[in-house]
Amino acid sequence: MDLASISSLATAAGTLVLAVATFASVRSANRAARAAERSLLAGLRPLLLPSDFHDAEQKVLFIDRKWVMVPGGCGAAEYENGNVYLAASFRNAGPGLALLHSWYFHAEYDPGLPVPELSRFRRLTRDLYLPPGGIGYWQGALREQSDPDFEAARKLIEGGSPIQIDLLYGDSEGGQRTITRFTLQPRQHSGWLVTVSRHWNVDRPDPR
């Protein structure tokens, strides 16, 4: 074998080794970038749970100047002046700021019901935020008697029956959307307790 052939083989071998090393380096960099991205997103991710009973009572104002008081760990469900008013106190257990988007009212209480299509959710009339580790509230109202959910909500309130709501929210950037299913459970004497049964991820795979 002459020197030219040996030189060509050596160059080819060197190029192959360099290509393999570059490929391994790129894969490692990609893994590191994905890990960094997951870590960043985890730091922005909110998670809503019922607030604690010792948390401060919150004063909730509706657009028609209706006020309701919501104690820690509790909610409100009232039928007044031909309107249905709903509210719930939450604590953001996640490390990221929570931005509430929309909600869905279930005409019947069944924690096993599938999650409805996002297009069926009712958008909030104003932005509501919950700080990391802090408390806040959700509020919703039904005012049109022609609304198919209006009569069902009125009967549940007057009958003292559980009221099931799906709440859609995400991080402060509008991503990592989550659906939390909660229930306003009637207390023995008066008022409503807030309980949470399930969480669903919208923009990423579910852990289950």
C-alpha cells in the first residue's frame, strides 16, 4: 500500500472519529438543554389545591357589584336576584405564578366524568392570578336563564347538592395548562367546602 493510500485512510479514519465525537457531543448538549428546559418549566408550574381553613377570608367582587365572602378552605354558591354566583378559595402549591383561564360547570356530580373539550369552557371576564405558595380565588357567574346550565346550578344550590367545576389555568406565560376538577361540597349547617379530586395536563403528557 503506497503512502497516498495510507494518508487517505488515516484522513478518513480521523474524519469518522471526529464525526462520532461531534454526534456524541451534540446529543449530550441536547439532553442538557432539554433537562434545563424541564427544570425551567418546573419552576414556572402552578398547582391549585384548596386553601387551608386557617387562611384569611377573601372578599370576592362580581361585575354587577355583588360581594361574597369566602373563608379559607371554603367556597360560595348563591342564587340571588335571578343570578347564580360561584366562588372558591385556593392555594397555589406550585412554584410558579398561576393564571386562571376558564371554567366548566357540570350539571351532575360525578368525579369520574371525562374532561370536556376546551372549546366548551367559559372564559373568565377578567384575569385572576395566584402567587406561588399564596392564596387566591376563582369566581364564576351564570346570569342568563336561557343558559342550559343556569337551571341545573340553581337547583343544586337550593337543594344543597355538590357542585362540580373543572378549572383551566396555566403558568404566567400562558403555557403548561392544567385542568383541576374541584367540588363545592355543602357543609352540614351552612356554607360550602372546596375539595379537589383530579388534575389533568393539557400541554404535556400526564404522569398517569
